[in-house]
Amino acid sequence: MKKIVGIDEVGRGPLAGPVTVCVVACDEKLYNKLKKDKNLPPLGKDSKKLTPILREQYYNTLKKIQGESLDKFGCVVVSVSNKEIDKKGISFCIRKAISRGIKKLNLDPKQCEVLLDGGLKAPKEFLKQKTIIKGDEKERIIAWASILAKVSRDSLMCRMAKKYPQYGFEIHKGYGTKKHRENTKKHGLSEIHRKSFCRNI
């Protein structure tokens, strides 16, 4: 049974919080069917182009499909902490998250076609892999991975906002906005800030 795999990440650039990767694996026949599903985002609608409400709706739809088609549709979200980003670097952490997600889905390299956004790479044993610039706009399964990753990470950052209310994480999700930088200068670094990203503040 051939599987189409889509991989995307969110949170590469923020000053705080984890980097988050989602791996989606779908039976090829089901994927061709889901590409026509009007309850899922149309081509060109990656997570950044959707409102938070629409992202949540699509997230819930994808999780429902997963629940109904466990053997044919799987998705795993993996986050790597700010502390590990500081120790190992962002590129290492993204590669680690991709490998961990693929392992959790127990994917067979011989039965997968892997589609990745931007400059992402799957482990080398996946011979049939393709990196697509702006892949989250061109390939639906990458867009789904983008949505699942972003909603998961945004939800985590909103929970962190309750623990660290002085930074406004619920608004900027850890990205380096002017307000976030001002709050960081005022209050110093929190436990979830990436020290290696905040040297110029």
C-alpha cells in the first residue's frame, strides 16, 4: 500500500517556544479522494493564509479523518524545546523532529513518497522524497501538515501565556514583534526563551 507523506514545520524563527514539525501519512487512494473534499482547505491555502477560526476548523476535520481512518491516515506532531534549540541549533532540532515523527508513524521507506516544504529533508533511507518551495501552497498534504503543526504550536504558546503573562505570548506566539522585544527587555528572558536567538535584545 503506497503512502503519500507530507511534512512541514512552524516556529523556526521565534524568540521563544519550541519548533514544531508535523508528519502526515495518507494512503494514496484516500489522498486522491480527500483532495476533492470541500471540508478541507483548497489548494494554495496554507496555514499562514487562514484565519485562526478556519485553521481550527480544518484541524478538527483532519483529526476526525484520522480517528475514522487510523490505518489509512496518520499524523504526528513533534515539538523540540527552546533549550534543545539553544544546545543543538535549529536545523538539528528540525531534523530530529522529522525523524521522530516518521518513526512514530512506523513508515516503510519503500512504500512512501515524501513531500516536504521549503528546504526540509527526510532521512536518507526515504529515497523517494521531494522538497517543494512553497510546498504548503502547492501540495495539499503539506498544507495539512502546516495547519496541524501551527494550531498545535499556537495552542502551546497560549498555554505558556498563562504561565508567563508579562510577555504576551497569546498574541505573537513567541515571534520577535516590537511589543515582544520591548517586554523581553523589560522583564528579561523567561524559561521558554531561546537564549541563542535573543542576543541582540
